[in-house]
Amino acid sequence: MNKEEWEDYLKLASEITEKLDNTATYESWLIIQEYVDRCQERNQKYKEVIDKLKELLSDDFLEVIGRETLLNILKEVE
């Protein structure tokens, strides 16, 4: 391999490595974004359930049981 071929090889190898790094970064971003989307969906469902429970349950009951306790109960049901 002469000097020109070697330089072309190094350039191509560098470009391939960069493409692979970008692909890995993009795929990692997609996985993270999917996780975030799932968390947001779950939080929205909890919010909807809590809002419905607030409509059904009296404020006195929520004060006695506590919202944190209610959230813990919902987490166990999951």
C-alpha cells in the first residue's frame, strides 16, 4: 500500500467510525426517548386516575389517607 492509498484508507476508516458513532448515539437517543415517552404516558394515566378519584372521594377522605398513601397504593396496583 503506497502513501496515497494509506491516506485514503485512514480517511475512509475515520468516516466509517464517525458514522458508526453517530448511529450508536442516535440509537441510544431513540431508546432514551422511548423510555421518556413511556414515563410520560404512565404519569398521565396516574394523573387521570387521581383526578377521577378526587371526583369520587371527598376531600376529608383524601386528607385522612393522604395523597402520598394513595400514590403508593396506585404504585402497588401497577
